Amino acid sequence: MADRDVDVLIAGAGVAGATCAETLREEGFEGSVLLVGREIDPPYHRPPATKDYLRGELPKERALLRPAEGWEELGVELLTRTSVLALDPAAHTAKLQGAGEVGYGKALLATGAMVRRLDMPGTELDGIHYIRALGNADAIRRDLEHSEHMLMLGGSYVGCEVAASLTALGHACTLVLQEAEPLERTLGRTLGARVRRELEDHGVEVLSEVEVEAFTGEDRVARAVLKDGREVPAELVVIGAGAVPDTMLAKRAGLTLGPRGGIACDVTLATSAPDLWAAGDPCEYESALHGRAMRIEHEQVAIDQGRTAARNILGAGAPHDAIPYFWSDLADWLTVQSVGPPEDWDEEREDGETVHFLRDGATVGAATTGPIAALKRAREAIRAGAPPPAGAAGS
């Protein structure tokens, strides 16, 4: 028997879970809501960890969705430093770390993702960092005084943003990536080349189409050894090798997982268990818009899914049909915004500052380094499965 009961249990206090809690109240729900998160801090925005928070320009308080007391004012019980250890979907119960067993009426899994750690020689040395939380950014800032040369491994958003932030702070940075251009896998070569020029123009050394074989040093990393035999100085390394959806709780509960490694959900974000939804990084949902299962890691997507999940917890039964939106800032040098996301495109069509991604002549995504207005008509084309609008970049 459970120690107590709540109407809605939210496992995971990132932006997906927190937005779900906020939306429940905005929609007039008056029942009990328990928001459980394993981090020490109340729910906060993660993107600043590689951007203005890392550069020391944004205090932690401004990264929070709301102060800790704000959750109490909202009527949401927030438990930090607490994990949901086990979930019994049939009994509608959950075991909490140090907080007993809770019975729930409905629940949301918003358990986020974990960084993908590399298994190569030297990754155990001091000075090797991964970044996903604000605490990781704190550790990197503390380590800067021990470092002269910084190396970012990976041409994704993390690698590019950290390289820009540390360069803006006056440090010498090298970005090492397997692709020909930064962000190529998500935004293509046309826009990736634009990002590369911006990074190099501000002093970032970009080494492309190369892999790191090992890190060497005594107790602390001193250099990276590339597979082509070159050695690159590196007293501080930030690895951006992607993330792995946190599905451990879902697996233990016997939920169905999807082919992309997430928690399988239908178009309403409902999982294979009754009264249980998923949102955010682990959510692998059947997208009516894309015509296939999608799992997308980005803050705005998590926010949108948190809203959809809340409304469906309240009985709306609505499909999640928001067109995913992404953004990335390289210090104050360049902002990249995109919608889509483009996958398996066969053509890139450049229109001023905007690049449209096409598959079989239909728009599947768009990205811009200019005003966001350029993406408005691109959204309409994506939803309609139409070619890109003429002159969208200037609209």
C-alpha cells in the first residue's frame, strides 16, 4: 500500500516536466501535483550551460524557471535530490528515493537524457569534461585557471557553443569534428560552412574530418592524439558526443521502447501503459506531421511536449503536432534558428540567410542566421508538404 496518493506524478524536473506542471495549473487543474527531480536545483533552462551561464554573464537565479518558493505558490509539490526508483503501472504506484511509495492517478515520464561518454584512452584524466547541467558549467569555469589550450570534441551544438563561449572569454580553443563542417548532420553543409567561417573569424581553430584516438598527460590531460598522428595541445577538454535518453525507469516498468531508443508513445504522447505519458528527450512519439516516429532533443521541443502532455492528462486526447523549433547561439556572434527538423533531405536551397531543406521537392526543414520571420512561411510549407516559399528569407 502506498504511503500517500497524488493526482498527478511527474518524474523528471527538467523543462518538460516543469512545463507540464505549470500547464496543468494554467488549464485550471486543482488536484495534487508532485514534481520529482534528481538535481539539487529547482527546474532550470539547460541551454545557458554552454552559453551565457558558462561565460559568467547569467546568474543561476535567472536560469531558473521560477524560484523554489514559486512552485509552492503554484500549488506544486517539488522534491529535488529525489529519484523515482521504480514504477508499477498496473498498481499506479511509484517508489521514491528516501520518500516512500506514492500512489498516482496519472503520471508523466520526463526523465531527460544522459551524456554519451567516450571509451578511449585518457578520458579518465583530470581536465576532461562533459556538459549537460549548470553544475558541469561551474566545473569547467573552475578548471579554466589550470588551462591554456582548450579542445572541444564534436561538431554538434555543444561543441560549437562551448568553443564560442570560451573563445569569447579570451581562451585559445580548438574544435575537432568528424564531419566536414560544424552542425553538418543537423543543418547541412551550406549552413555548416557559414558557422565554420564565423568560428574561425573569431579565432577558433576548426579541425574537420578527423578523429581523436586518445588523450595523453600525467594526472591531467595535456594533449589530444588524432588518428592521423597529429597531437593537439589540450589542458581542458569538453566532449560533446551526444546524449542517450534516460529510459531506465521505463525499462524497469516494462514500457515499450521505440526503435530510436526512446519511450514509445502514440500521437498524444501516451505510453504503452495506461494513464502514463512521456515528454522531452526520452519521448519517441508517432508524429502525424512527419509520418514516422520522432525523438528530438531540444529545449523548445521539451516545452511543447510538456504542454501537450498536460492537456492530454486532463483528457484532451489531442495529437502533438507542433513543428519542432531549434536555436543555437555562438556567443554574441551568430544565432542559428531552424524548424523541421530536416532528416534525409536530398536538396539544400539557399535563399539569402536562410537555407531550405527539401526531400522529393517538398520542404522538410529550414534554418536561418537572419530574422526569425524567415521561418514563418517555411513552417507553413513544412505543414503543407509544399516547396519552399519564394523570397522567404526576406519576408
